[in-house]
Amino acid sequence: MGPADGEGSAALEFDLSAETLARTWFGELAPGRLVNLERAMRLDDRLGGHLVSGHVDGVGAITRIEDSGDGGWRMGFEVPAGFERYLIEKGSVTIDGISLTVVEPRGRTFDVALIPETLTKTHLGRAQIGQRVNLEADLVGKWIERLVAPHVAR
């Protein structure tokens, strides 16, 4: 990874594996499409948010964007089949690497509330209905599912 046009450039170049292209919308990237980039948390950093790993579990889409009347927005998303089992009210979900709280899960759709800081510091402030997004499910939920699966009759 490094600047594509030399030091100080706003352009970046990344190598993407076949796995990344299969699990994300990154294969659809076109010039001008915004992406959210954040530094990874170090193990000795203070944890002040959700437990997320940065690994994409599926691709969803923005279904609605509404002004919440307090300077923020309420944004709705549709998720791929199977992902909805990880959506619980007040649980965490990651949208394009942005860790957010689920406000209202409804089957294969859910809402999040976005505060002005999130709208200005991430690309979600310029998102559009229909836009595809990478999703990461709650890490704790995935671990619980994995640990109890052998003990649950199907």
C-alpha cells in the first residue's frame, strides 16, 4: 500500500486478494467512489467502542436515509440472507468499517442513527440509497453462535 502518485498524493493504491473481491463490493470500485479508511487499533490502545475485527461478513445495501431532526440521520440497510441472526437491538454492526449501533432490527433490514460527527468524519454523509456497503457482524454474537452450535439440536 502506498501513494499511487508519489509522496503527499491523495491517491492510494491497494492490492486486493481474491477473497476480498469475493466478500466485498471493492470489485465495483470506480474513480470518485468514497471509501472509509481508519487505522487499526493497537492491542495496547484503550477500547472505547465495539468489538470488531475489520473482516467483512457480507455485502448489504442502503435502503433509506432520513433526517432525524437533530442534525443527524437515520439510515436503513438490507442484509444478505443469514446475516439477520446477528442483528439485535443495541448490538453492534460495522458498515464499511464504521462501527455503529443497531437501532431497530426488522428481519433482513435494520436502522442505525448517525450523529453529525459520523456524517462529517466518514463517507456516510455522502451515501446514497441503493449504495452497496460491506458489513461486519457483531464479533461477540459470532463467537457465541460458534460455541453453542455443537450443543444445540437442529
